[in-house]
Amino acid sequence: MPFVPEFKSDPTVHTQALWFIFQEGSLLVQETEDGPRIPRSEDLTPHLFHLEDRQYIGSLDGLPCFAAGWPTSESVPATLEAQGLRGLFWKMADDQVWVAGRANHLVHWSRAHRFCGRCGSATVDKTDERAKRCPDCGLVNYPRVSPAVIVAVLREDRILLARSARFPKAFYSVLAGFVEPGETLEGCVKREIREEVGLRVEKIRYFASQPWPFPDSIMVGFTAQYAGGDIRVDGKEILEAGWFTADDLPQVPPRISIARQLIDWFVANNPSL
Ligand SMILES: [Zn+2]
């Protein structure tokens, strides 16, 4: 049964409930012979009262799922290990990784909105929806989602790939960037490609989207055609960029990412192969 998102302000804590607990963006898991395991209520009994920003987020395979934060100042329980979420992509089932991502997004939001951004008073959780309300000035904050575009730019039988200074390893990927206030998604595609590599693009088409909970984005994927210009990189954010054919690709991102889905789509639909 897939994950079913749900809001409850006062859920029952079942002994088999799954707890997606984060400390500074790292997920607390139990290391087992079969790989990382998400702890259940019964594994956490002495620790449940330590958890911060607790929220019921829905159910996975019929099991209730909770998101929570582990205090930054406290060491992690001996039975658990803090692991970076990106590193778990290859070790845990995809559906668990995505529920963990949702949990990370919501814990980050809850932690960042303990106080009102307008008047500074302590906020309270609303009981009828997932939101925080300021009891003094009435400001209501909902979990924020920050849209970003990610684009496969094509030129005949080649795809534009770039090496970003932000990448953990020296791999190449399609270009991406955050949407600015007042901008359309298509306008963002044109601006990002122009700013990052100095090219013009046209025929922008929607591809697919993917939540990107690091900590609160959604990646909106597009394809676009090269329309002019020569590649120029700034050497700071983008270190290198170039055109690649399907049979001569550099190291590319892992399969779970929409970046890889765009590259795989290019390879599968490439007329030169
Ligand atoms: Zn306020």
C-alpha cells in the first residue's frame, strides 16, 4: 500500500508506528544486517518524550508515520545512527526515502516557525489543518514549498550537461535553479540557462515534477531546445558545461532523481542511437 498523507492533530501512537526523526537534516535509523531500518514506537519508548516538532504525517503500508526532530544539543540514542538522507537513496526502499523526505520538509518547517515572523511571539499548531498560528497577531504559516526548475537543453543529438560547484561528487547534470517572485516557470527556465551558461532556449515543454525535500523544494522538470549563443560559465556556481551525445555521457546523477530521468529520457529518445 503506498503512502497516504493525512493530517491529524491528536493521533494515537501505535506501537508499530514508524518514526522519521531528523537531527539537522540527518535521518535517525537503526543499522541492521538488511540495511537501515526506520525505528518504530516500541524501539523508542524511553526517547519519545525527547522528540521535538512531532507531527503525524500519514500512513505507509497501513502503518502510521510520524515526523519529528531530535534536539541538536543532545547525542543520538545508542541504538540509532544519524545518516544523510541523500546517502540513503541507495540503501532504503524508494517509498520510505520519499516519506522521509516529506518528514524532513515538515520538521524543518515546524522548527523554523516556532516564533511568529511578524511579531516574534511563540506560535501554536492549528488543530484543524497543518499550519501554525500566532496567538498575538493572527499570522498563519503553512508549510512552504519552494519551486525550482530543472531543464534538459537539447541541440540536435546532444544534451547540455554541466558540473556544478554544489555537487558532492564530480558528476555532470542538467541545469536547475529557483523560481523568483513574479516569474513564470518558463521565464525561470530562460533566465537560469542564460545566467548559468549564456545560452538562449526555446520550445520549453513540461516533463515531470519531483519533490526535492532539501529542505523544501519541488523540482519542475522541462525540456527545451537550444536557440542561440555560445557556452560561457561563471567558474563559481558552474565550473564546466558542454554538449554530450547519448553514447558518450559523463558520470550522471543517481536514478531516483528527476535529473537522471531527464537524461534517461534523452538517451531513450535520441535519434542517433
Ligand atoms: Zn505574530
